[in-house]
Amino acid sequence: MRSIRPSSTVRREGRARRRTSPVLASVALVSALALTVTACGSGDTDVSADASATAADDGKLKIPSDIRDRLKEHGIDIDKWRDGAWKNWDKDDWLREAQDYVNPIIEDLWDPDRMRDAEEPEQEVDESDISGDQGVTDPTPEPVRAAAVPASYRANAPEAGKVFFDSPEGTMVCSATVVQDPANPGKSNMVWTAGHCVHAGKKGGWYRNIAFVPSYNDSGRSAQELEGASKEEVAPYGLWWGDWVQTSDQWIEQGGATGGDGASYDFAVMHVTPEKGGNGKSLEETVGSALPVDFAAPAVPDMEEMTATGYPAAPPYDGQTLYRCADKPGRLSLAANDPTMYRIGCSMTAGSSGGGWVTTGSDGKPALVSNTSIGPVTSGWLAGPRLGDEAKGVYEAVSEKFAGR
């Protein structure tokens, strides 16, 4: 017998179906003024109460009736969901509110082919969308060519990974970072990414089948070389499903696919659980590292350098290999009443959305201080939110929700 939360595992019948390259027009990042945060807002309804599950005679998991009932309150029949009902994106059935996040595990949905073929969420806009900037905006930075992170990623960037999810436009991908959990030191199951990688913002709801793969494609193979690769080769630490996600209320209410709407609040924190039950180790113990998050980072003029890491997927990149850019940050203001964002020169494109930005924190040690949110259609620079009180509240709420578990 084992404990099950609303992300209870349900076995998927058959092989994952390949997506058919829909035209992408929503959330994402770079390669367009990427931006589409949405995640679970700061309102915290407890939907993760533990319950026991038992194995049925056929060996499959029998989900307790109280969890089935709770999912049905959201219009989700677990059997129909497993068999493809999650593909129904009717507006009335697309869960939007912060407390409505549910993400039942569907075993083997994310096979190597499906992960390799995931698209970056795109927002094809141009810099004219932010021409009315107010507040403090520094000159546009010179482009910085992204450098490939040497393989193995487990040794050179152990906190980095990819987030996979399904949206109305198809199968999508972003980047993310393993971060420390103050309530469970040394045993974190928390991941930092962009809000637009989990929620569609003001015109949509929560994305589905959200999963994190740490050290994706650890050996740094090309897309062609990954054809026929085993799941262990592309996901050396396995798949970790988001059993809870939280983001800012501002992203949920303001986040948009164009023009940078809500970008200053485009961040999200995920709590994850292993698809296959794991070996009793946390995500942090499994990958061997987790970054602290600094909500009081030095002012931009006092920073010498920021390093952004991610899996860029739009040309000239193929989304399969890890890159990073290092540059002295500048400031970008999208609206006078919103926090000023960080901006660096960087050639990474869409797909790097959600990837962590690291600098020397207030304690003198490396810390995550932002994540990739937006960039121009032509690439050349990236911008990320400054993590203040709102971000700290989201982070602490997720940590407290799973304290002691």
C-alpha cells in the first residue's frame, strides 16, 4: 500500500500518439516576445490530502474513491482521462483557477519520441509591442552567442532539465531548474520554471500532463541521433510529474501571448513526484544538487554577470541540447506599475523559456534569481522577472504545502 495524491498514477494503454505539428500561437518565450505565465496562484486550497491506494487483481493501481470523486468535481473521469479525454480543450472544461490544478499521472505517455518531437510554445510578436516602455530601461544589449553546456549534463548542470506539457496547440516544451526546499532541506522535490510553461494566462487555464525531466539527453545527442533512443537515454533520472504547481495571481489574470503582458510575474514553482514511484529518494537526492533562490539579489548596477541556461528549440537550435549565456544584466521596464525586469544579451530561442538565471546571491554564493520569460522574434536578448515578495510567497507556499512529506 502507498500514499497517493491527486496526481495519482494511471496506466496509459498503448503507445503515445505522435502530435501533428499544429500551428503554435500561444505561450512561450524567445524567438518571439515569449510570455505566457500561468500557474497556480497564491490562493492555496488543499487538494493534496494523502489517501491510500491498493493494487487491483490485474496489478494496476486502484485509485481511492475520494480522489476519483475530487477529480470528477473538476469534470475529470480518471478512466476517460487516461484514454484521451485530456485532449478536450473546450473552454468550459479548461480548468483555470489557482486552486483547480490537477495533473493525474499517465504512465508512459511521455515516451522518447513524444519528448523529442515536442514544440516550443511560440508567440510571434516583435519589439514594437514594447515600444511604449516606461520606467527604467537600459539600452538593448549586444547579442551574446549561447555556448553549449558540455556533456554530461549531470556533471556540468545537474539542476537543469526540461518541462513537457500538452496545450490546445499540441505537445510543448520549456526549461526548468531544481531548487532547494526550505521545509525539506537536502530533500527537495521543487522545480522553478516560467508561469507560461504551466498556465495559459488570462485567456486560458492550466496545461496538462506537465512533467519534468532532469538532465534531459544527458549525453548531448542531436535530434537525429536520438531517434530510437531508449527512455533511459533521454531521461536518465526518469520522469517527474507535477503534483502541484503555483504561480502569481498576476500571471493568471494578466498573462498574455503577445506584447509582454504579465511578463514581470512570469514565474512558477512545481512540486514533483516520480512517475514510477522512485526509490524513495527526493529529486534533489536523485540529481545530487538543487539551487537556492535569492529574493533579495543585488541591484542590477551591482551585478557583474548573470548566466541563463536552457534548451532552445527554435532554429538554429533543435531543442535537444543544453546551452547557456553569460552577460552583465540590464533593465527592461514594460509598464510603469510593474517590476522592472532583468535583460541580457543571448542568442537562445524559444524552448529556453523557464530556464534558470543564476548569479552570486546576497550571501556570496550562486543562486537562482530569475527565469527566462520573453525575447524578441529575431532573438538576441532575453528578459526575466525580478523575484520579489510575490515570487517569495509562491515559493514558500509550495514548500509549506509539502512540509514534512
